[in-house]
Amino acid sequence: MAKKGENIVKIQVEAKNPPRIRLKKRRVKAKKKAARRPLIPKALITNFVALQKVQADLSLKLDALTKQISELLKLFETTAKTFAENPAVLTSERDKEFLDKINQLLEQDKVIAKGVVYIEDRIDAIEKSAVGKPLPSFPRV
């Protein structure tokens, strides 16, 4: 009979131990998962708040930039009106020197053009007079 009782005890011990170990492991895992869940929404909330702060700052900076651009446009408009009313007739001394040099170049160009026209007329006259005469031969080198 001792054999029958030993078998029964062994079966009971084996049947009791495995379910307890499994339950403990499952409870530990469930506790770890429960501890992780609240951290994710907190991180999302802090990121969302930080994003809202950045967006508010960006909005303020864009408003300031808009004001500066409108002031710049006003400045351009007043400058354009001033130039339209009073054209810049006064030239600086440097501009006058530059214009004088350009005028001198134009005069020189006219003289050179007259010389080229004179040479062309002269060549045409020589060719017309030499129509019946043979061309002079030059020694070849």
C-alpha cells in the first residue's frame, strides 16, 4: 500500500507546482505591461505640448516678418514716388568724366570711319582706272 500512496502524493505535487509557477510568471508580465502603458501617453502629451509651444513661437515670428516686409514695401513705394517726381538729373563728377571719355571715343570713331570710307573710295577709283590694264606681277617668294 505504501506504493499506492507514494504515487498519489507525487501526482498531487506535480499537479500543484506547475500551475502556480505559470500563474506567477503571468502576473509578473502583466504588472510590467501595466507599468509601461502610462509612460507612452505621458511622452505623447509632453511632445504635443512642446510642439504647440514651437508653433506659437513660429506664428509670432511670422507675424513680425510680415510687418517688416510691409514696412519694406512702403519704403520702396515712397522711393519710387520720389524718383518719379524728381528724376536724378544731377550726376556725380565721376559720371561726368566717364561721359566725357565716351564722347571722345565717339569722335575718334567718326574720324576712323571717315578714313575707312576714303580708303574704300580710293581703291574703287584705282580698280576702275585699271580695268583695261594688266595687273602688276609681284615676285613670288
